[in-house]
Amino acid sequence: FGKPLILLDKTTSTQEDARQLAEEGASEGTLVISEEQTGGRGRMGKKFYSPRGKGIWMSLVLRPKQPLHLTQQLTLLTGVAVCRAIAKCTGVQMDIKWPNDILFQGKKVCGILLESATEDERVRYCIAGIGISANLKESDFPEDLRSVATSVRMAGGTAVNRTELIQSIMAEMEGLYQLYNEQGFTPIASLWEALSGSVGREVHVQTARERFSGMATGLNRDGALLVRNQAGELIPVYSGDIFFDT
Ligand code: BTN
């Protein structure tokens, strides 16, 4: 993964660039990286802060063979890859908040956005977008983000080599993707659960339809988060957000 590599100085969103390349037939593993995004996008229509020079803003083209309802598994796989790569490059162990934020001491370091293009339930391609506040300092964040966001540099105490971190993420992605294609989601789910800061905790769940609280117990075979509600029922959460009482 990471070949071919398209390096940009400035773009609206690497998601759009990668999508266009995929439409034009770009092969699996094609990676678009930009120094800066002027219209970085997060999940659920949110903006994603992507300033010049200190972050890692990149999008990877995947062409999975699995059906559409399983693409959530790729989101989780990407989170595992980033978490492992950060640990390898810096020695700092972060955790994953379901579905895909990488947190250090409760503050967000990385967000992942997985988007799919489909045709009759068949996945044509996926774009795995990864945004990491690699070397931002506290003063580089707008004030409203300072209480909720941090960076690899702030967590580890020293700047991280962005090229090495990107190479490490690609190596992890490639290895995990191969494991996934050979053995399915079960080994990925175990790795995710071990890195998760959500499993075994009381969580508040917000989906498009409802809000409830309960104990997160793990993942089901599709990659949904299992939450035991107050009535003792195990509810699979396929999309939405979770919150903790701090
Ligand atoms: C989230 O936290 O909600 C997901 C954030 C994903 C951000 C990355 S940065 C590279 C790629 N381009 C975008 O516009 N978004 C993703």
C-alpha cells in the first residue's frame, strides 16, 4: 500500500482526490497525501481541521471483495493499523474509541473516515481517509478544539517523523488487510478489542434513531459495537457515536 503515491501541497480534501482517481481506475493501495486541506471532512458531515505542514492528511484506495454491510470492518481495521503504527514509531500506546477515533488520555489524535462507492450492493471501491494531528502543538489548535484534541507530538513529547509514520501505517494496513482477506474479521476484531478504550465501559450511545446507555461488551461479527442496555438486552450499534462520563 502507498503505491502509487500522489503527494499534494494543498487540496480541498484528499477524499475527493482519491475518489476521482478510483473512478478513473486507480489500483488498490493508491495513496493521496496533502500538506494541507482547505475542506477536510469528518464523519457525519463535520469539518475536519487540517492545517498546513504538521499533520498527516491522507486517503487510501481499497477495492474489497466483501459486501457493503461489511465495510464497517475496514473502518475498524484502519483504526487498528494507525494505533499500532503510532505505538511502533513513538512508543506511545493510544486507544481506539468506537468506531474509529484514536485517543490519547481521552483526547482525539486521529480520525478515520471510510467511504464506499457501490453498484447493486457490490462495493466498487472504498476510500479510507486518515487524519492525524501528528506534530501540532497546543497553540496550533483553534481554542475550541484544545479541550478535545491533542497530537502525537504532545502525547510523546517529541516530534514524530511523518514519513516514517505514514510508511508504518501502510505496512500495518497491508498486513492486516491480508490477514482479513485470508482469515476474515475475527482476528481483526480481537486486535481491535484489545486496543479499544470502549469495551468494558459504561457508554452513552447516540444513533440517528435513539439514545441509550449501557455497558460496551465487544464487537459482533459485522463490526457493530455490542452494548448491554439497562434491560439486559445486547444491542448491536451499527452506526452513530458513543460518549463516556469522564
Ligand atoms: C472524523 O474524525 O470524523 C474523520 C476524520 C477524517 C479526516 C481525514 S483527513 C484525510 C481525509 N480527507 C478528508 O477530508 N477527511 C479524511
